Amino acid sequence: MDLIKNKKLLMHVGPVDIYEEVLYAGLKNNVGFTSEEFVNAFRDSLKGLRYLFQVDDTYQPFIIPGGGTSAMESVTSFLTKGDKILVVSNGVFGDRWINIFKKYPVEVDYLKAEAGDYVSIDSVKEKVKQKHYKLVTFTHVETSTGVRHPIKDSVKEIKDYVDIVVVDGVSSVGAEEVKAEDWDVDIYLTASQKAIGAPPGLGLLVVSENAMKHLREDNIASYYLDLKNWLPVMRSMEEGKAAYFSTLPVHTVFMLNEALKLIQDEGIENRVKRHEKVAGTIRAGIEGMGLEIVAKRPDAYSNTVTGVMLRKAKAQDVLSEIIKEGVEIAPGVHPSLQGKYVRIGHMGWVTPNDAIITISALERTLKRLGEDVRVGEGVRAAQSYLT
Ligand SMILES: Cc1ncc(COP(=O)(O)O)c(C=O)c1O
């Protein structure tokens, strides 16, 4: 048996380490999609989403197959031919919105930040004042760089000028403060495999009453991702009645439901604080060993992803060497920094101990690869952050 492989700590950007209770919840051999057990789990998950995104019953939750990208693409359900869209992109996943909308008969404009930064609120405001956009998209935490966008303040500044504000919370929901209703966000979305700590397979959204008015018969969405087709299923399930549009990943929904229950047990504020503490420990460790973080400013630091700039070592070598130390981290994927950084994912059920282990393994790995790091100083800084 490969002990290291067996004991490996997964500090990735999703899927993340999954609690056993969550995994066991999906181990069912005999549940049909019309069973009471499944309908109850689905209904509870819909309610769990309202808690997670901090919205009341006026918001319509959706659980659809796929993941972050299916949730993103399903937003086309609120668009009709010729609509104007503004994408606010801070990196790879912000750009994904542009690629999605280019497939549809809509007009797409965008604003892009350089790697490690976010698009300023002023520039978004200026843009929406120049032209009427039906829909504007933001990415709460840009997973490619670990940059967090100030959603609350940005939405406040632009809401009067646009019809629908959409936020991709794939790397934030469950780990960052998210108050979709208070912040007046129309569509907040995420996926099951990140800070929620469930396996991949589900796209999750909450949609405001205002946005639901735009869910029209003549929308441009594809058949499978047209939320008009999924809406009767959501409504029926919430009333405790089975419904079908296309087969749902039944077992994954059971696991999602268990994860949402655990989140409610922990309490969302406590969960956010735990993530803040782990992220702070990781950053203290990185800076302590003498390295730089990809996010350029402290207000752009996220609770979930930390990009670590390398000076000498190659990213690919760091990934393959740190695995030998029992920790798996993620490659950097922003094209303008390709090969020059690695990412540490710290979301889901992460603890400060996980952060200390990661920092110590990274120090050893980087030293071996010739990087000029102060071995021991990262761990010392992380420890003192915690104490
Ligand atoms: C911010 C963000 N948005 C969207 C996605 C796409 O999600 P998925 O890979 O589940 O389709 C990801 C995936 O990592 C992401 O990090």
C-alpha cells in the first residue's frame, strides 16, 4: 500500500476533500427518482440553498445536472435575441462567460482586469452608464488567480442601470460572506464540488423574482439548460411531489443534501470565519517563507484560493514534488502567468492544521527545487498567525 497516497491531503480548487458522512449519504442501492426519500432530500436541498445564499422564499432555487458551467450557461434562459450583456472578467472563469455568450445571438461587451487584480468599480459603473445592459456578470472569486471581487459594493453602484445582475459564486459560496438578497443580486450560482464540500455533478442557482420575470418562452437557452424546463420540477419537488424533466443525479443530490445539513449545523457565519482563518494562515505562511501572493492587494485576497508566485521553480515540478510530501495542490491556469505560479485551494472542510501541513510541505518542496525560501519561517509565521 502506498501510505503517502493513502494519507494525501487534498488542497485543491475543487473537487475538494469530502466528509465521510457526505459520501455515505450517496451510498444507496434502491432509491428511485420518484421515491419519497429522494423527493424529501431534493426539497431539503432547495431550502438549504436559500440558507446558503441568504435569500428568502421570493428567490427561486434551482438544482440542475452539470456543475458551475451548466449553471452559468443556464443563465441564457433569461435572455432573448439581441440582448446586450456586460461581462466583468478578472481571469479565466470571467472569460468563460464571454465564451458562453458568444455561442448565442446576443451582444457581448466585456471589461478585463490584469492577472491578480479585479476590474474597478468605477470602470464598471462608467460602462453601464454608457449603454443599457440587460445583464451583467461578475465572478466573486476568480479561481484562476484567487482574486476576490467586491460584489456588494459593485452591485450597489450599478444596480440602477441594469436589469439583471449575475454572480458566479463557484469558488465563494459556502466560504465567503454571500448575501444575495441583501446585496440585490438577481442570480447567484455555484457548483456542488467546491466550498460546499460535496462531489461534482450539480449546478446550483438562486434567482430573484425580478430575474424570474425575464424567464420567457422565447428565451435563447438550449433545451437541456432552459430553466423554464426545470422550473416545474423545482416547484413540484418543493411541494413534496416527484417530477421529471431529465434524470437528476439522484445519489449526488443525497450527498449535496448531507453537505448542506452539515453547513447549517456549523452555521454559515462560523463557516466563513473558519475559511478566513485557514486562508489567513496560508497567506502568513507564504509571506513568511518569502514568497509573493498572486492577488495584488489584501482586499482582493480570497478565503478559498491562494496563488503563490514562483521565482525559480517550475510550477509542474512543484506539483509533482509536493505530492511526494503528501499534499496535492493545483496548477496556475491564468494564461499570462502560465508556469509561474501554483494555487493552494482551501475550501470545504479545511482546518488550520491542513494549512500548517501545506505550508511545511511547500517549504521543503521549494527548497529542494532550488527556490530561495526561508525554511521554517513559513511555518513559524503561520503558527504565530494562529496563536
Ligand atoms: C469561478 C468558477 N466558475 C465556473 C467554474 C466552472 O465550474 P465547473 O468546472 O463545475 O463547470 C469554475 C470551475 O472551477 C470556477 O472556479
